[in-house]
Amino acid sequence: MVAGAGPAGSAAALVLARAGRSVLLLERGEFPGSKNVSGAAIYGPDVLAELIPAFWETAPIERVLTRRVICVTSEESSLSLDFATRRFASPPYNAFSVLRPRFDRWLADQAVAAGATLLNETVADELLRDATGRVRGVRVRRPDGDIEAPVVIAADGVNSFLARGVGLQRELGGHDLSVGVKEVLAVDRGVLEERFHLEAGEGVTYEFLGSVTGDVAGGSFLYTNRESLSLGVIVEIASLAEHRVRPYELLERFKAHPTVAPLVRGGSLVEYSAHMVPEAGQAMLATLAGDGVLVAGDAAGLCFATGLYLEGINYAIASGRAAGEAAAEALAAGDTSAAGLAGYERRLEERGVLPDFRRFRMAPRFIMGERMQRLYPEIVTGVAERVLRSQGGRPKQKLLPAVTDEVRRSGVPIRRLLRDLWEGGRAFGW
């Protein structure tokens, strides 16, 4: 049995069904994806290509992402790194944008076509356990709602009541979680492609750091879809509570920034939504297996967001696939204990998922630090303004003195700056 028909749950159900196992896929919404935030970008979809060869022929892809813009912002200015390449334009692609209700429904349909049974509008409240503590099924909000199963894969989202109920996920705090608030704005296809300088079918993502979220730790994003824009802010819950700001106020601040306002001009609102995101990296990973149970996707904390590398849906699919394979292997061996299900963690190791979390374990805390969020974006944009501003007949300033002046003006001690460079290198570079 699989609880949750998001990317992780549907991938697990697909693998189990292909292995000839009877699998029930539970979804609390009206249909898979109905409870999800609409816009998303899927990076590194190789794992999807391995699971569903030539997926691009049927999957509801919005745009193939051939450009990525990383932007640091101060109140009135921004400095961007704009990378574009034709190398990303061919299947299986480097990244593409999707609307989650369409994509999640499509992926769940692949599991159903393989033989899984999908049960919508069914909330899984808790795991059933026998006298030894072994998981033996799920209790759902339906008449006669106890459903027995030899293995349960909990893919029920970041606030996984199932995993927490059996002690596999700890109580999460405000520093572990972020809240994302998002809008989808309808924009004419021709206007969108002209505004963003796109070829037909190609798209761009923007990621913003700095003043766009005010004093709250987090960042902002904008993705192009076929005939719409997905945009929003993702901010740390603890920081949001500390500064007593409403999320929608941050979203309005973001849209009003001088760099962002021209990009969203004329768009008409078609959707507003919010959801929680596990962004603390290795520090919040759940225990992945217990007797009769596996935890996958956001329920396990397997969302890899470091500011530079973004692996959310891709890692959800990877974990669902690994969980499905491990469950099928354990069932075939007749051992669904935690030891019998250990193939799950082994597969996540072999496929690079868990090594990535260890390798970049310091990145989430570093990127959410006060200086990275506020001071350094101000310094970067200040240096750019000094170097690029017309001097009115006076000698132009060299780069190093401009950097020195901006650092001095910011009040950051040189020793602290050098330490941050060292910590940033450890978090991202070596």
C-alpha cells in the first residue's frame, strides 16, 4: 500500500505494480495533484526517463527550461547571472516546468495503467500496528476504514502523520520548514515569449535572493509555463514568525520589486496557493524504514534545496522508485522487517540521493544566514553600481577599491567576510 499519490507515491506504486504486486494507492484529494501548488520546475529528470522511457511524448510538460537566471537584489537594484544553452533543449532535457495538478495526475495514471488501484478522497490517519509494533496497514476515514497491507510506503507529505506516528519522523520546528506562497498569472503566449526572449516551447526560471523577502529569511522564484507564469516566495517559518509578516505581503513586495514588476505586468491571477516545504536538508531527514513501513518524498525530508542545486520532484520520484523496488524485493524474500527493507536506503546511496544530502549538509544553514540574505546582496549590487555608474569625467573606480568601499560601508569585519567565504566554499565548493 502507498499513502499519497504525489510524485513519490505514484512512482512507488508504478514500480510495485510492474513487479506484479497488488498495490493500493491512496490520495486524499479529489484526484492526484488537486491539493498541490500548480507551478513547478523539475530539474534533472533522468530518473523519470529511467522509470518511463520517452516520458516527454505523453507527459504534460509546459516548457523546456533552457535558461536559468540567478538574481541577487537590493531595494532598488539587482545583479543577475543569466545562463542559457541549446544543450538543454533536447530530451530527456535538463529541466522543464509543469503544472502540478496535470503532472501528478499523469504520473498516477501511469501507475494505474500498470495495475495499481487508485483510491481518491481517502485520508490516511494513522498506521496500524500489531502487538510487536510492526506496521500492518493503515486506518483511513472511510466506513470499515482499516486496510491491511504487508508493507506501507508513507508518501503523505512534509507533515507526515504516518511517519511521525511510528517515530520515524521527529517533530519538525520552524527552522526545518519553509512556507511557499505562489500565484499563477495568465499571460498570452506570444507576449510571454517576446518578454522573456524565448523560442516556442522553451522557458526560463528566475531565482531571487535578497531584499525581495524583506527581513524574512528565504527567496523568491518565477517560472514560465506555456501560457502563464508561476511565481512566489519561499520563506523560513521561524523567520516569518519572528518578523510577524504575512506571507501574502511578502509576495506583493516581491512582485513590486523594480526587476520583477516588468516581468509580471499585465498577468491576470488564476490561482493562489500555499504549502510547506522541507528545506533543512540532512538535518531533517526521517528514519527511512521500520518494520513494515518505508518513508518517501517530502515525508522523509527528501527535498534538496541549496540555493544553487534544486532537487524536489526529481528526488521524490527517485525515492518513490527506490521504495517500490525495496518493497518488492522484501515481499519476494518474505521479510518485510526493517532489515528486510534495507534495500531502500542502499538504493538511495547508490543513486546519489543520500550522498548529495551529506555533501551539501551545510548549504541550507549557510544560505539562510543573515549576511547571505541581506548584507551580501547589498554589497554585490552596490559594487555593480559603483563600477557601472558614469563618473561624469572623473577617473573610473577599479573593482577592488569598489569592493573594499562597499564592505567597509556595510560594517562587515574583514575577518567575518573571509570566514564566510571559507564557509561558503565548504558548503558549495569543496
